[in-house]
Amino acid sequence: MSLGVTGAEVAAVIIRSPGVDNVPIKPVSGQLTDHYDPSKKILRLSANNYQDSSLAAVGVAAYEAGHALQDASH
């Protein structure tokens, strides 16, 4: 099932909607390497989740974006 938006696009909407604009979203190699790095304020999504529009990719991206929001709100 394709949702028509990529994981990176979903993560950007989630992070930017409350005004958090200092968190870049970057692809990272490997599988199951998706993470938010609070020390560098960067969200890294595995290449598949970054560019794919599957429900799984979007779900992982949304989950990781939530960590960035938690960090922004302390």
C-alpha cells in the first residue's frame, strides 16, 4: 500500500507543524538504523524509509519524528 508521500515528507510535516525548524532529516545507510540524535538535533531515516511511501515507512518516520518533538519540548 502506497500513501503517496515519503517517510521523509511525513517526518518533515510532523516536525515542522509545531514550529520546530532546526531538525534536518537525512537518509542513513542500513536497515533498522532509523533514529533521532538529540545531541546533533538530526533525524536519520534508513534509505528505504526515507524515500518509500509504504505504510511501514511512514509509520517509522512518524515514530522517529515524535522523538524530535519530545526533545524540542524538553
